[in-house]
Amino acid sequence: LVPGGDGLYNSTSNWSATDGGVSGASFPVAADDIIINANSLNTSLNINVLSACKSFIATNYTGTVTMTNNLSVNGTTNTGNITLSSGMTITGPGTVIKIPTSTTGVITSNGVVFDCNFTFSPVAATTTIITGNMQVNKDLTFSFNSTAITTINGTGTISVGGNLIHNGPVAGVANIQ
């Protein structure tokens, strides 16, 4: 994410092919990592179209990500991690969808509140590790395409302000309240 653009996810004015580079790159798709950091200068980002990425990594960023549409994080084989930067904001009517496709993924919230919906939607049995506490102010959904068990581990607690919806088996040691 680069500063100076219009803030819309699908606009090339907001993306660079390299960290700290100039705008003009295509917006991220399922095979790309989203990297938001100090070079983004806290530029706001609006997920204005149905979107996907391999991983979502925010560091040294205190701007706002507005979820007007859904963002799927689709990483494979120990990718697909979500790392949030302390002080940033995620808000809106859309949904962050974690779609682990194999093995283990990590969500590091760093105290950031998901003031939007959050869905776990694995395609096979997977383990997601929650680092620190995770708060979802709207609905938390566990949506499964099979009877495979999704394991949620970690030392943190997932707090839910909306509905807790699960349509398949969930296991693990992380607390969900």
C-alpha cells in the first residue's frame, strides 16, 4: 500500500510492486501478499470489491482498513498468515475470511479489534494458531466444506461481540467467548 492514492483496493494508484516503491502496480490477488507498513504512511484502505490475497501483513501502521466488501486470505503451506499492527483499525460491514488450505496458519492480532465479521472457512483439516487475544465485534463464523476438524490453538482468547456461528467441528485449546 502506497500513500497518495484514492484508498480503493482495486485502484492501481494505491499499490506498488515493491515495498516503498511507486504506485501503478496491479492490486493484490489471491497469489499476492498484502504488505502495509511505515512506507504506507497510515494511508486508509477501503476493501471496496470482493478481494483475495495470500497473506495480510501490517506492521508499523496505524491507519484504517474499511471492509465494505470481503477479503479472503488464502495462503497455503504455512502461509496465509494475518498479522495486524497495534493501533490500526479494521471496520465495516464486510468480512475477513481466513481460508487455510493446508497445515498451519497464524493470526497475530496485536490487540487490534476486528470491528467487522470474521469467518474461518478451511477447505481441509487445518490448525490456526491465535497469538494474543483476538476480538471480533460482529459475527464469528466457522464455515466448513467437509466434516474435517478445524483446530484453533494458541494462548489467546477469541472474544465475540456478535453471533458465534459454526457449521462443522471445531477443536483446540484457544478459548472462544
